Amino acid sequence: MNSNKLILALRTKFGVTTDAALRRALGLSQMTLQNWRTRTRVTPRIIAQQMHRLANERLAGQDVVDALHKTFQTKSLDSLAKNFGVTLQAVQGWKARKNFTAKQTAKLVSAARKASNKESYYTALRPLVEFFPIIKWKAKPRSKFQLFSVKLDTGGDHPYRSGLRKELEAHHGIYVFFDSRGQAIYVGKARKQKLWPEMTNAFNRKRGAIQKIWRVKHPERRQKYKTSDEKARQIDEYVVPLHELATYFSAYDVADGMVNKLEALLVRSFANGLLNKRMETFGRKKKK
């Protein structure tokens, strides 16, 4: 077969007009195509070799499904279908194909993208607990106050509270402290560390003038009561930590990319009712 006529026929078949485009379509090197041109004829053996190479490079459906199982750590076609958000019949169709074309591969990628977007929608924000009553507790006399204890008075762990603590120790996100009236008094984020240690730190933190209340200092030692004539006790301002103000808390598991923006939204929306010291701002997209 005349080599030039073969190249022209291949261009027509693949809808390309240049040798470079033909090489990309066939997966040929520049040297290979140039060798074809310099030959007076291309033998059937050369054509057979090229067709064999192209056939070997096509993806069989079984190979594709096996690779997807490995990537998504699934063992059944049904679980793989759920990962992609498609029907079981669709995955069975993938497996039955002898080869995957570029169009079929594009559809597969599109299905994966849609499934990923859908999964992100449902998992971007998840309530862990809302308006949970705080029962402050110390493991040791000099340790920090904790929001609650997982221990029962009779021994053993409380199943609900121990489960909640595990969730708070496992996730990043946003938390809100409320006063006894159920009104939000502080909003915080846990992005660099998990919710439990971040909330514990905030619960014990003193933040100066922003967190003061009027009160009277009464003696804590065992001493005799004195009337106001004997001892005048003045009402004064005192800096207090959140554990003296907060009665309830809520916590939310939030996707890492949303933590900063969601905290900023809450602080800015309720700025005049919160004890937050800093007015959070919405982050700007970094320039590449």
C-alpha cells in the first residue's frame, strides 16, 4: 500500500488535517510517521503491528471495574454503583464492555464528578449536637474545666456522652456557646485542631474587657458572715471565663474549606450579641 495514500486516508478517517494531529490520534511518534512517509509502501505487517498496539491500549470493561474497586475500596458492583450515584445496571454494563471508548470514559468521569458534588452537598455541614447542657467538670484540681464528663457516678461510661465526645475529638468544625436563656454568646472554629480540645480551650479562656460581668466578691473560706455595716462589699466588674457564662453548646462537623467562611458568617450576622473579640472577615481567594 502506498504510504502517502494511507496517511491521507487516515487523516480523512480521523477528521484531521495535519501530521501532528494524526500522530496524536494514533499515538504515533514523529519518527514513526516520518518512516511511513519515506517508505514507498507500508506493508501489511506494519499495519498489523500498529492495529495490535492500539487494540492492546484499549481499556476492557472488566479492567476498568477492577481498577475502580481498588480506588474506591469497594467489593461489590452495588457498592461501586452507590459511589458513582448510578444504577447497578449501569455498572454491570461497564463491566460487560470489551473496550472503553473516549466518549464512554468521559461519561464515566462525568458520573464520578456528579457523585462527588452530591456527596459534598450532604457532608459539607453536619450537626454533631445542638443545645447540649453543659455540666462543667475537672479531671484533676488544677486541670481545665471540661464541658462534661463521660463517667457515670455508678462507674463506667455514659454511652451518649462518650459517643458525643468521640465525635468532637474526631472532627473539625464550628461551635456555639449559649447562655441560660439559649441566646448565643460565643462562636468559634476548630480548624487546626479538633473540636473537643478547641472548645475546651475556649471554655476556660479569659479575654479581658470583652468578657466582664458585674458581681460581688464573697469570701470562699469558712468565716463568719458580716452585715453591710460591718463589711461593705461593692459591686464591681470582673473578668470571667466562658465556663462561668455558658450553659449550652452546639457543635457542627464542617468541611475544612468552609470552616473559616462559616465562622465569619455567624460572627458577622450576630456581631452585637456575641462576646467574640474579633470581627471575622471572609477570606479572599489566593492568587496563583
